[in-house]
Amino acid sequence: MDYEIMMNGNVKLGTYAPEFEAETTMGKIELNQYRGKWVVLFSHPGDFTPVCTTEIIAFSKSNPYFEKLNTCLIGLSVDSNASHLAWIYDIYCKTGIKVPFPIIADRNGTIARKYGMISNNISTTETVRNVFIIDDKGIIRLILVYPMNVGRCIPEILRALQALQVADANKLSMPANWVPCQPGILPPPKTFTELEKRKNEIEKNQNGMSWYLSFQNVKDCKEIENGENRKIEERNNSKEIK
């Protein structure tokens, strides 16, 4: 069996994130030290590259929003720790931005292979742009994979992260284009009696389209969206109006 396929098959939604110990720009870390917090683990192809630099800057600027959601950022590439340090120092010198999260130096690709971050059809050494959202219990809840030439949308990662947290807290699902803190979707009825009750509730409250699609306001949702999130919401609303 292809090694890459075999390793990718071990990292799935709903499974425990593979443990690791790593050298980073902030010293040694272990994944299990983050239990009780959510984690966004993301890989980038290489230091001192243009797209990656824009992403590191964007993640750094958005770090306060992740912190408000009890979430820690962790970066990774197969570059050395010395390279990471030189790169983030250059970013600081040019922009004044300090990278506030650790970047893993995965020189032998052990962690990258464990998480399926290397796509052999693209490169046998560089990682593609993976994103793993890991919840406070260590479970993988979301996986995104971007190609090398397309940077990630940080507001979308924030939106998806908050959608997961709000869905968990309210026992709801989230609709298309959900933005904080809009209503979520109620679980559909499982019996005919529940169906009739739901239909009556919709007629009374005007909170749904049909018995299988109805909405409920969410609780414990933090208004943390930044300017970019607001722009996305305004575009979505504009499209709906048209």
C-alpha cells in the first residue's frame, strides 16, 4: 500500500489527533499539553516564500480572535528551527508583527507524514497547506487542504471554528453561510408525533421552511468576528437580497 495513502487514512474526522512532541520557535511542545483548549494546526510549504508569508502575517493578526475562542494556533513546515526564527524575525523587522504562536520544525517530516500533510503528487518534501481543527478533547473536527499556490482564508477558518463550538454548545447544526451569531438548525424530528409538534411550532413561530428544516437562536455565542468576517457577512446578505 502507498505510504502516503496509508498515513492519510489514519487521520479522519472524529478520531483522536496523533500525538507528537516537537521543537518549535517557542521551545518544545507536546500536543497533549493543549487538552482543554482547541487547536488549529496548520502546515505551510516553506519559509521565506510569498504566499506563506502572507498567511503567517494573517494568522498573527487574527490570533486574538482565536484566543477569544479558547483556541491555540500551531504552525508547521519541514524547515529548520533556525530558518523559522530567521523568517519570523524578518517579518518582524519589515512589518513590526511578532508571530505569537509556535511554528514546528519538522525536519524529518515525521509529524507531516503522520498527519498526511505531504502530497507526493505535488512534492515529496514540502507540505501542502493543511488545516486541522482539534477540539478541547483532542478530537479532529475539521480538515482543510489547500494547494501550494492558494493562500488560506483566515476568516473562514475562524467561522468554521466558531460554528463547531456553537453547534456543540447548542446541540444544533449550522446552515450554509452561517456567521456568528445567527440561528442554527434544529435536529429533524424522529417520530410522526414530533413531526406534527414541529410543524405547529413553525406555524406559530415562523422559524422554519418545513418540519425537517427549522431554526433556533443560539446561546453563548461570542461576537468575535473581525472586519474581514463582517465583509463576508455583508457580501452574503447582499447576494441573498438580489
